[in-house]
Amino acid sequence: MLVKSGDHIHWPCVSGAPEYLIEALVQRADSENGERRTESGEQLRDVTISHFYTEGYADYTLPKYKGVFQLDSFFVGGNVREATQSGRADYIPCSLSETPRMIKTGAVGCDVVFLMVSEPDQDGYVSLGTSVDYMPEAIEKARCVIAQVNRYVPFTFGDSRIHISKITAFVRHDKPLNEAAPSSLTDTDIAIGRHCAALIPDGATLQIGIGNIPTAVLSQLGGHKDLGVHSEMFSDSVIPLVEKGVINGRCKHTDPGKLTAMFLKGSQRLYDFVDRNPDVLMKDVGYTNNPAVISSNPKVVALNSAIQIDLTGQVCSDSMGTRIFSGSGGQLDFILGATYSKGGVPIIAMPSITGKGVSKIVPTLTPGAGVVTPRTLVQWVVTEQGAVNLYGLSLRQRAQALISIAHPSVRDQLISEYNK
């Protein structure tokens, strides 16, 4: 058995997660029944698992595996949220740029790495395809690297190329990658997209996140020129802009002409687009999310969202009070990068109100909420009601500006709360 009790296992995120290996690990625990014994007679216990945002299969967080598997994730997705909030799983607060260093220094253990890789090329390299994450550092640190070879994994270039000599064992399992079809945009999404697009100059380098708002922003950029991408991720929405020549990377100082990202999330159209595409560069998160690398590009536009913003400009993006909802992710990495980029535009964009009618602009953050981006770094804040720049404003001026883009139904209440 390559996985032993006490091991710490890591694997890539989203469509790069090797579900066949993950399911096999869980099935091993099931097959050993209540005793959960390995072939050597030892109990399989205290196996720690870490990863970024994943989707789909996550049975390793079920209550029956208490004492066998412990998830300590760097980002909490919907598939592990209940387990994290109930205490069966845990969360490691960090900016994602720090994860390679955590592995290298031993701050976070790394014994085993699970991967899903492409067919090898003629030079003996496989590709991680859609998710590089912090895997290069983890591969160097791990005792054992197990790879699921899947012919559906696109071959991408950059840090995603791994020589087969780095891999301990291969398992063959072909299965189409999980897809994320673009969702329909609401009127609110489109309004936010328009406000954000108006802030984006020609020649900008874009950081694009997950969700409807980034998609809405990209949909409004058809008339722009010479845009580039240096991002934690990108999705299908960039393809029409690349085909139109709007995104060409001409003005980037790092990786000019390339679409640079750490992971991808999208449909089969996206996977086909990136397969052996020399204009796509998949890099380690310690590079994509390094504020110094980000800021070396001109006019970096960092587009991020929030769960809440208080009237002083503090941004909570990872929790609802004390309940962890997602994670810090790369928000602070890119806010810093855009702040120090020449002509950079850091943006926090969100609907002014939730689907349940709760304002996302609040007098004070919910008790226990984490501050992901401090008010000292917040500049542009955008809702469907408009866009305001908090840079250089006093606390009173900030409150007035934020109230002006709050939902009309809560503005009087916010004014009253602020004046107490």
C-alpha cells in the first residue's frame, strides 16, 4: 500500500482532481470495514488531505470516516462546506501564493500526491492539464506520487509539464473531465459588468475570477484593445475575446502574448482550446499569485468579490460570521499586485443585496467575520448601483460613497446606523 497511516495527501483542484484515485482511497477504507486494516495488519488512520477548491466527489468528509480522513483545505468549496462548518473538516487560512512555501518549509506536511495527467509526450513528459496549483512543490517534497493517466486531460505547457521520472506509480482511467457550463447572466450581473468594464483601460492585464460577474465583465469588453491575462484562473469567457483579437497579451511585461493561469474551469470547449495551445501558459500558484510578478505588468485589473463590506471599506470574502464559507484565495495577492502595478485598478465587485434581500454593504461586519482585504488597500468598489473609489477618502467620505452604491431599500437604514 502506497498510502500509510499518518500520511498527508495533496491533489489538484476543480477538473484536475483525480476522482478515480480519490474514490479508490475511500473504497479502501470501506473494504477494510470497521477495523480498517491494511494488508500489513496496521490500522489505516489519521490520513490528512489538503487541496484548493474542488467540486463533486468528497466522501472522505463523511462522518463515518472520522479518525481515518481529516480534511484541512486551503479553500472551502460547496462540496466540503457542511463538513467544514460542522467541524469534521478544517480550513488553513492563507493567501494561495503562500502554499508552495508552506509545503517547502514543512509548515504543511506532504507525504503523498495524487495527480491526474495527460498521455506522455515523446520526451517522456505528462501534463497536469487544467490544474497546476502548488503541485510542482508538492511533487518535489512527497515520498510518493501517484498519477491517474487520462487521455481526456489536455496537454498544456509551463509548470504543468512533469517528467514521468517524478512519478512513483501510474493508474490508467479514462474519463471526460468535469465541465462547468457558463450560467445565464442576470440584469444585475450585466449592470455590474458594465460598471467594471468602464474602469478597464486598453492594454490592461486582467485577473479573472470564478462566477457570473467575471463572465459579465468579459462580455462587455468587445470594444477594448490589447488586453492580456495573468490570472489565478480563466474560463470559456476569454475565448471569444481571444478569437476577436481583443485579448492578445501584447502589453504584458511577463509572459507577453500568453494567457497565464494556475487553473482552468469551464466546458469541453475550454479544454479543447487549451490543448497543446502554445499561447496558454499554466504556472505554479507561487508565480501566478506572487504580487511582485503581478505588479510587474502594467494596468493590472484585479477583479474580486465579497460577502460583506463594512462602511469603512473592510472586505470579508471567506466567512459568514464565524462560519467559513470559502477562503481568502488569491484576493489579497491580486489586490496588492494591482495596487502596485503602474496604472493598476483593484476592484471589489458584488451585488448590492443578496437574493434573500440582505445588504452586502453593512455598518459593521458580522461578528467573527474575517477581513480578507483591509480597508487600507480597498480602492474601487462596484455594485449594480454604480462604482466608487475609496482611495484617499476619510472614514466619513467612505461611508457616504459606499451608501451611494448600496441598494436603495437599505440606504436610509445605513445612514441611520452610521449616525448613531
